[in-house]
Amino acid sequence: MTAELSDRRARVLLLAGVLAGVALAAAGVVRSGAPPAPPADAVALVNGQPITRDALRQLEAEARAGRQGRPLDTEERRHLLERAVDEELLLERGLALGLARLEPSARRAIVNAVVTSIATEAATREPDEAELRSVFAAAPERFAPPGRLRLAVGFVAAGPGGHPEAEAWRRANELAARLRGGGSLAEASAGLGNPLPVPLPEGPLSLDRIAEALGPAAARAVEPLGPGEVAPPVRGAAGYLVLRLDERLAPHAPAFEEVRDRVRAAYLQGAGERAVARYVKRLRADAEVRVLDPELRAP
């Protein structure tokens, strides 16, 4: 093995160890700092850094999951602990080489772990009713259900059990032309179309429900349409869909009680985002930040 290949292999192993160590750190396996005495739940110390019993249990649970829950014997548990020790050693080496700062994936993992911990802690306080109503009152349209669409949907079967592809395409385009003329779906489909493989629910539908029933391509095709417009035929799994938008219903203004759970979720998400912003602001206040590129300096 050449020196270049050996060095490259060493860097790959170190990076893998760094990333594994970062993931373990986020789970609590590797803790920063060197406490004066080992924690009571430590099962090992690696250069003063503890590996906790809870962390070992997590590794054991992951190992059991891959073997249908069969218990681990002492030798297998010892092997898992040795793996955690190796990961800690590789993490320490990677940090010494500066990979956590220089390797983009390692940087993102560390930043995301810090952001997640701050946001999660901030979202533990349950908001009271007045706070939720205040969030709702500030922007009730934010919680309105999506608008719904009333469609005319023609279908031409293609492939096995249907028309040959070229014939199906011709029929679908002719059906679309008839629908553009303003006739009913039954009149337009006469002699050209086939019944839908799965009938649509009656009444107006949201885009999400259209995507669920007819496929994402159909939802994308009707989204920009105005009333009376017909989309080009859309190829589905069993044939061509011909879609005309007959009516677009605006969303209704919901009552607070209808969307309380969504308001609560939005509040908790906002609480986490605000906590992260405050935390970063404090870090900036204590840091020295100098922009050296004149073009990028704030005016």
C-alpha cells in the first residue's frame, strides 16, 4: 500500500470515527469536560471522558433489534463497550486534527445537535390558553385549511388491459379538447374514455387529497389552473388522466377551537426558534467577530 493510500485510508477512518462520535455525543454517550470524579453511572473512562451505562444500554438495544431481541451475553456486551471506547479515541484524535471544524458534515452534525438541544429545552414549557389564543389572533389565516378544488376527471386506459399507448394518447387529447368546449364529463367521455380505476370522493378536494387519490403529477397539473381550464393529459399508472378545474373554493376562516392543536404546534416551534436566536445573540455578544473582506462588511 502506498503512503498516499495509507494516509487517505487513515483520514477516512478518522472521519468515520468523528462522525460516529458526534452522533454518540448527541445521544449522551460522550460528554464534554473532565469532571473531578467519574459519574456514578460511568461504565468506563477514556482519557477521563466517561461512557455512561445509559449509553451502553442504548448500544445494546440497537444490537438486540438486529437479532430479534435475543439477549446479549457478557462477551457481546464487552465487545460493544470496546466499540464505544474506540469511537471515543477516534473522536479525540479527529478533534485534535481539527476535523470537527474543517469537515462540513461533522460541523453540521455538531451545530444541529446544539440547535436541537436548545430548541427542545425551550419547547418543554406548555403554553397556557391565553398565549395560544394570542398566537391565533395575530394571524388566523395561517391556520386556515387549504382551499379546495372541484374537478372533472376523465380517464383513458392505456397499456395492458387498455388501449395501445398511441391510441390512448390520441383519445386523451380529444377528450381534453371536448372538456375545453365546456361540455359535461359524461358527454366528453362518450366513446373515448373509461371509468376511473378508483372513483374519486365526491365534492371539492384539497390538493393533498387529489395527490393521494390521483397521484402527485395530477395535483401539480391542476394547481395552476383557473376555473374552466383543462390540463394536458397526465400519464398515470393505468392510463391518462384528463383534468378540468370547474371551481376553486377559497379556504374558510377557522375558529380557534378547530385548529387549537395546530396553534400549539406552531407556538412550540416558534418557542424553539426564538430560544435559538436568543442563544446565538448572547454568543455573538461575548465573541469577537471581524469581517476582513471590505465588500462583505455591513454598511
